[in-house]
Amino acid sequence: MDADTVVGTELRGLRRRRPEVAGTVLAGTDGLLISSDLPSTDATHLAALAAASFGLGHRVADTVHRGEFRESVVRTTAGCVVTYPAGRSALLTLVTVSVTEDLEALHEEARAVARRAGSVLDIRGSGTGATAVPDAHAPLAVRTPMATLPAQLRRSSRPTWRRPPI
């Protein structure tokens, strides 16, 4: 069985067991959509927002030294949006139709699904298009996108702009 089938089965099973879940989005930590059962425009935007929420939550957790990021919860008047890490480079986001009283039970079940889906995606490797989260304590040159550019593109020997004469 391939990774897409396993992940799809996990997400459908969660929706079947938890009727308050209106939709699911599986995205990379870089904000790229992997799988979803929401309309494509909403799913693409939600994947990017989930990555931003994860990045902020991950950074806050690291700053306060209170352990690893577990989830991000946004409660609205009509439900919740919850994002969980799924493996090393993916995120599972759930959209609920109501503010559930048993949110902790939903967290436990969703975390289990995120672990299983994440392990499948981790085994599959870089096919998700997602990039792993860099170590927050790594040197800045390692944590920034510029670090991935070849050295000759990062620094030019002559300036590209000059101040005009006065």
C-alpha cells in the first residue's frame, strides 16, 4: 500500500469517528499542501496559515523552554481550527464545525492520526515537498533561506547599486 492511500485512509477514518471534524488538511511545514478534503482554494490558504501558526508556536515553545510544540488551537464562535505536527516535516490541521466539549479526546485521537500519517510521510522521504524545521539554536546562516544559495550568488564582488552623484 502506498503512502497516499495510508494517509487518505487515516484522514477518512478520523472524519468518520469524529463527526465534528468538517475538514482536514495535511501540509508541509513549508506551507505546501499535501492532501486535503476541503475546497482547493481554502486548503491552499489553510496550509500556508497552518505553517505560519506552527512556526510561531514552535518558536514560542522554544523560547519559554517548556517542551516541544504539541498543537495550535484557534477557537471561533462556530468551531475550532487545530494544527498538530505530523512527523518531521508535515502538519495535520482539523477544522471543526462546533466547539466540542470533549476537545481533549479529539486532541488525543488527532495526535495519534498525526503520528501515524507523519511516520508514513517520513518513511516516504522528501516526496512531500516539505522541509524539516531547522534547529532554533543553529547558526543564523543555517536557519535562513540564503544559506541554501551557492556562495557566489550570496555575495557579489561589486555593488549592484551606486549612489548617484550630488
